[in-house]
Amino acid sequence: MVVELVEVDADGQELFGFPVELVQAGNRRFKVVPIWTDAEDSWLTAKQAAAYLKMMGVEMDFKGVYRLADEGLIEGRYLQPHTRRFGLSSLKAHASGVLTDPEYWDRRRTR
């Protein structure tokens, strides 16, 4: 069964919504599985994203990945209210920008 999961704040304002599939996981229990329409991009956990950046030559711990997403340098999505994933294509773009452009951080600071 496919439904839309919507998170609202205390005032009833919609924060975000996305389609999920409810998969039966036992007696009267269901597992919520997010459905993303843009299948061309892979989504990684913070630790996987940090490992990918390290593999590309950018030293970063998993807390730094959250900071990059909060600053808008990489794309991050909430799959569930406390589960965040990071887009592989935005990680690739960030790593290539950092490694190939010597003025990357200077331009980021002036924005």
C-alpha cells in the first residue's frame, strides 16, 4: 500500500511530505519504506558520505557532512523525521570543486 507521509509542526503547518510504501512486517505491524522518484541519485548515510569524501581526498568526519548539508553545500534529505541521507551527485560535485578549484572556499565565504 502506498501512502503519503506528512510531518506537521505544532501549529499544524505542513513541514514536508513524501510517498512511502507500507509493507506488512508481522501481525498488525507495518514497515515504512520511502519511495523516491529520482532514482538516478544514490542516497548515503552520514558515515558513508564521510567515507566517500575521504576516498575522494577530502578529509571529513560524519559530523562535518551534516554541517555541509546545513550550509547548502551538499544535498540532504530526511527519509524519516530523524533519518537523514545525502545525495551522491552533490557529494561528487563538492569533492571535485574542493579538489580542483583553489578559490572554492574563498568564493563560498563571500556569498
